[in-house]
Amino acid sequence: MNKDYIEISKETLLIEATTLISATELLDENIEKAIEIILQTKGKLIVTGVGKSGLIGAKIAATLASTGTPSFFLHPTEAMHGDLGMISEGDSVLAISYSGESSELSQILPHIKRFDIPLISMSKSNNSTLASNADVNILLNVQREACPLDIAPTSSTTLTLALGDALAICLMKARDFKKEDFASFHPGGALGKKLFVKVKDIMRKDELPICKKDDTIRDVILKITQGKLGTAIVVDDENHLEGILSDGDIRRALLDQNFSLEHTISTYAQSYPFYIDEPDMLASKALELIEDKKIQIAIITNKNKKVLGALHLHTLVEKGIS
């Protein structure tokens, strides 16, 4: 049997794309009512569903939670065995069932309504058991599943997921949710690092290669090697920055016919090194400065030039700062 997998894949995408496009023409005031219910919810939005709908529901809950709407997924079977206590006054529920006749969901509906919890449903019929018990139903109108048997949830789950995204986007706009808010929910992500990680959080503070201007080249070479920064930091007796000496400075000094390992480093040290006197500066801003100067390292000081640490370009890269 000759199978053209590219054509089958194209057909699958087209069927599901057509489902999404058709849904845009069928959206009504129910989506607005659902959003208003969620906006007025003082507690959490609990998302629930069984099977494929449950898997989609878990993703919707995760999206909502990361975009400013307190939300979590609750499996209806677990709810019937004690987890109903997770739903409390002030919460609302988003229940998902394409058929609207899921027995597991039907069992918990009386308990939800008993506590006067607002219920939003997603199902294919406004007359389904689920929709009939809901305050508002978001219609899942699907002409056909992408499955060749028109059985396996494909187009329907795609539409459900997309409508969940639509809810999240509407809520973000309603709450004026900004990228700073998003970053606060994703501190480990790239945006979170860019907006929150400061120089003091990642700078090297311990075992710095500190030296004095009267130290010899011989002594400083050992400190540079042990410090693993490629640079020695020159300070005075009170730890104020006076200069730096890099391994590159030493290599260039070797070209001097009068060079000696017993020379003091004051002869070769850079007297005006680049430093940052704002340890609270964002690491992303420090990266911009370092790249602009085309250097590898910045010495971190306080406003009095007392050395607090060192920030190497490699550290910024390793920490995912961009």
C-alpha cells in the first residue's frame, strides 16, 4: 500500500486549521461571560476533565497559572475521593468534556453547584449534561476529527487547547499583564534572568586573585593561575581598586628585553581598568557594557571603589544571561 505521509500530514493540518478558522466565526458572548467570571474570581480557577480533555485541561491550567490567573488542574476521579476539598468558596471551575456527558464529571457537578461555585464548561453541545449545569458553555464546534476514522480526539483537542489559549490571552490583556509580570512567574527562564538577575547574584566573590602593586610578576603569575580569571586585581591596603594585570599583559611584557620575573607589577598593570560600581545592576546590562568594551572581565566595586567581586564574560554566558 502506497502511503504519501507528507500528503497525510498536510491533510491533518488542514483539517485542524479549518476547525480553528471555523471556530472564529462561531464565537459568541459566552466567551466574554466566561472571562468575566474568571476576572471576578477571588480565589483560584480549577480546571478539570477526563482523558484527552484532562490532558488538555492540565496544559490550559498551566498556561493560565503562568500568565497571572491562579489556576490548577484537578482530576474529577481524585476529586470524588477527597480532593474536592481543594475547591473552596471564591473559586471557579472550568470543566472540559467534548461530549459533555463524561460520567466522572457528572458525579462532581452536584458538589460544585452545592457550594455555589461558578462553573464554566467546554463541550460540543449547549444541551449536554455538562453545559446544562454550567453558568456558561464555550461551544466546541467540530465538523470532523482529523483521525481517518473520525473517532480519535484530534481536531476537538486542538480547538479546546486553542480556546484555552484565547482565554489566557484575553485575561492577560484585561489585567494588563506585562513581560515583567511574566518574568516573575518564570525566574529561571531567559526573560526572568534578563529582568531579575543582578551582578551581585552571579559575580565571583571568593578566592579572588588579589595583589598589591609592589608584588612581583613571579608572585602574581601564581595568583592568576589559581584565580582562574586570567587576571589579577590590584588593590591598595584598604582593598580599593588600583588596577589589573592580565595574563595578556604579562605575555606582552615578555617582549621587553629588560623583563624580569622580579619586577613589580606596577610597571605593567593597567591603571584604569573597567569596573562597575553598581552591584545591583542587572546582569544583562553588565553584559552589554562588557561586550561594548570588548573585554572579558569587569571588576565590581562599591561607590568608593572597594573591590567586592569580579564578573567574567564566561560566567554571564554560562548563566544564560543575554
